[in-house]
Amino acid sequence: MFRPVQTILSNVYDATEQGYETFLKRPLFLLGSHGKKVGSMFWMPRRQAIAVYVGLLWVVPIAVASQFESLYMVRLGLSDTELGVYRAWMNLVGLLGYFIGGYVADIWGRHRAIVLFDSFSWGGYCLSLALASGKWWAVAALFFTAMVSASVPAYFGLLSESISDSKRTSVFSVLQIVNQAPFALFLPLLGGLWVANRGFLAANHEMYSLFAGMVALGILLRWRMLPKSGVYEKAPRSWFQALWGAFRQYREALGKFLKRPAAKELLASKFLDEWIIATWSLTYASLFYVERLGVRDSNLSVIQLGSTYVGILVLFVLIPNLTRRFMIRILGADQILGLAALGVLLLAGKGGENPLLACLFSAGLAAGGNALYNSINVSMWMNQMQEKERAKVVAASYALIRVGLTSMTLGAILYGKISPEALLWAMIAMRIAGFFLLRRVSKLLSERR
């Protein structure tokens, strides 16, 4: 049972050691061969560059405010259980968003689709939390968050359009670096200072007002600067025809995709990862740190900052040294790190003198696993799709995941009605299942070579 774990850890260690030699032992590491590898990752065609780099206008306010979101919603009046239940059932709204978003991306083009759906979803989310005065504003924000799903098919399509498989891995790696850069530049600490000086509710109102303004600028820039993308379908004669046609095409595209080697296992492991991210990372982690372990509100920004540095270190040191063959060999390493992160929290829940240190260690392990997941697992998943079918397969896959995420209700019950530790144990079981699924993917993809 432990032999696959030992093999993965050995492979990861070898690649990390190679990165360590250039990263730490050479002060000017970015000027050498490693620097060329890293630098080449950041060069992208115009479409991908604008999609990724303009995203900083979203990521900057997220870095300032996101660590307080769940606690903010609870302070607005939602209970711990209500927060998880509402987020779970909003996945059905997200399901509708994926279907509409994927179809509109094909008949209008990805450029127009992402501008339309970002305006509705992100605009509504920011304004709801900027104006919030009670729990129903929080519920509205959860609704608009779910509708972000309508932008996902167009966004993933823009990131993947007209580039090679190897370049696609680089694009998703750079996307992570860009998404983490504002966190690394101490912006989470700005959120902590904002809360400490203005008070929790006033600070969040002001942070989400800033968020709304920056999102509006980002949408305008993408509208003006993104190259026009291809249109793959003709406009329908009626909405009924559109919905029925979309459902039929999604079913056919997903059916073809699932017949490919490793597709089922990749989709199943992705569901488990998305469940843990939605239930823990986006919902209960900050509540657990503050309410269960006793970490101060403002120190949530410190935890966020520490985990960001770990993720960036993995992206700079490890990912540039991985070939596609090596990536296949280490599939499952993200699950091992995720297991370790959950184990640290279980031990911290039994009592300790420094809960902040335990939270930092756990969040760092989880961040390393998430960096591997978003660079390797997601690119492997996207590489199984053909260009024309990508929007439909992404939309249909995420739609299935959204249906499954209604089971987050069980996570909310475990956390709010039984104990937070019960939820941790459930996620440990899911990490173990995800590990074996990914080892199966590794075997299948290796046999195809």
C-alpha cells in the first residue's frame, strides 16, 4: 500500500532537489538556465496573456478581503450550518450557469460571453457584500458567487485556445503565480490592518466597495483588449431549442470524453478535490481557525500570506523542472500533502500552545498540494479534450461536479451539528480515495505513451 507513496515522494524529492540547487545555491538563479525555464512560462500569446494578467484586478481585492468572507457572512447573521447548506444548494444555481455559459460561449464567442457573465456574477457579488446589512445580503452574495460558473467555460476556453499541450501547462502554472502574487506582496496583511483599525464590519464594507470598482475596470479592459474568439455554433431560433440543443450536445461531448482512458478517474478525483476546496478552504477553514483553535481575526491574513509563499515556492522551484512524463509519474502527490495538512489540524484541535503556528504549517502543506493540483491535475484533465469540444466538456463536467457538491450539506451537518473533527476525518477519507484514483490515472497515461 505504501510503495506508491514512497515512489511519488522520491520523484518529487528529486525534482525539488534540482530546483533547490538553482534556487538557493545561486543568488542569481533567475539569470541562469532555470531562469530561462521560468521566464519562458510567462510568455504567452495575447489572448492568454490578457485573460491571465488582467485577472490581477480581481486577485488584488481578493487577497485583501477573501480570508474574512466566511466569518463576515456569519457576523451578518448566518449560522455555521446555514453557511454550508446555502453554499451547497447554490451549486444548483451554478449548474444552470455552466449550461448557459458553455452554450453562450459557443454561439457568441468566448470574448463576449466572459464579459457578460463576469459583469453579472462578480458585479453582483461585490455589490451585495459592499452594501450588506443582514444575512440575506450574504445569501445574495452566495447566489452571485455560484453564477461565476457561467464564466468558467469561456475562461477555460480562452486559456486553452490555439496553444500546445506543453504551453497549456505553463499557462495554468502562470495563472497560479499571478493569482498568488498579490498575496505574496503582503496584501493579506493590509486586510488584517484594515480590520484591526476600522472594525470588522466597516472594513469589509469598504474592502468590497474597492473590489467592485476594480472588477468594473477589469471587465472594461477585457472587453477592449481581448482578441475576438471563434464561434462554434449557430444562434438558436428559440430558447427552448437552445436549452434542448445544449443538453444534447453536452451529453454527447461528455459521453465521448468519458470513453477516453483515464477520463473517468480524472473527473472523479477532480470532484473530490473540488468538494474539499468548496467545503473546507472556501467555507470552514477560517471559522475553524478562529472559533475552534482560538486564532485572532486579524491573524487570518498571516495564515493566508504564509500559505501563499509555499505555493509560489512550489511553482518556481518544482514545476519548471517537470516534464510531462514526470508529471504523470507523480500524480497523487497533492493528495499526500492534503492528508498531512488535515492531520496537523486534528492534532492542533487536541490542544496546543501555539495554534497560529499549527494553522500556518497546515495551510502551507495544503497550498503545496493545491499548487500541484492546479498545475498538473487540471492541465492533464484539459489535455484529454479536443479544441472544439473543450467548452462543452468543461461545462458538462463542472455541471456534474456542481450536482455532487450539493452533498456539501453533509459537510455542513458534520461541522455544525456533530463536530469540526468529524468533517476533518471525512476529508481524510476523500484524500485517500483521491490518491488511489490518481495512481490509476498515472498507470493508464503511462501505458498510452
